[in-house]
Amino acid sequence: MTGNIFKALSSKTRMGMLKLLMQREYHVSGLAKALDISVPVAAKHVRLLEAAELVERKEFGKTHVLMVKREKLYEAMETFSEEYEIEVEEGATILDALKGVAGIGIKRVGDKEFIASIDDEEGFYVYEVNGKSPNMPINEYKMEKGGEIKIKRLVPVLKKKVRVELK
């Protein structure tokens, strides 16, 4: 499955389509016009994106509207994530566990500690423990049993761009 995704991502045209679809839904002809290509060529590229499950089609009568499947893009990016196995004492905090992982930068705000960077890449990071997002800083969450910690960087996706001019 992942192979299909990377094949679909190997084209500048398909990448352009995905960028447009990340902003809003399009009809195939709208994508063709936006990318200055013919409708048959756009349709061919859309079929490849659909085969890779990166795009899905909604039907409204005879009108077909395309939208991006973000979760599939995120799933493809997981291919590049690093995995570690560490051992800590029962009752250790997430912070204690992460001290055994190279490249994680921690920031202290008052008495709370947060993940501030990974491999010197600053950003906003959240963590999950066994698929659930605890609502507490890493120095407060205590590990009562083994499991999996996932650290995710929140990637800003541009939703609106507003230019402001002063009179």
C-alpha cells in the first residue's frame, strides 16, 4: 500500500493536485484548469491518487467532487519515524522515559515540562500513550504499565492567509 502512495507522490502534477485539495474540494475539471492541464490528463492523475487512497470522491448526482484523505498522507509519513525501546521503573514519568531517547529537547514552563524539539527541530509537539492523549505535561504523567509513546509534531496547515494593509 505504501508503495502506491509514494508512486502517487512522485509526480509534480499529483503533488500540485494534493496541495490544492488540502485547501478545498475540487471537481476534476477545476483541478485541470488550476494546473493548466487537460481534463483527460487530470483524470488520469486523479485515478492514481484514488488508487493510492490519497483522494476520495463524493458524488452529488452527476457531479463528482474530490477531497484529500489527510490521514493517508500522515500514514505515509510514519514510514520515516524512528523507533526506540527503553526500560524504566514502574511509576516513572514520560519525561524519565524520554531521557533515554536521543535528540529530544525539553522546555520548562513554570513547574511543567514539555517537548520543545526533536533533533533540533523546534515546534509544537504532543504525545500519546497507547493511542490516548493525556492532558498533562510529560513530567506529571506516570507510567503504570508498559506501552507505546508516540510523539507527534503539530504541523501548521495554512487554512487562511490574510494580507492587511493600513490606510
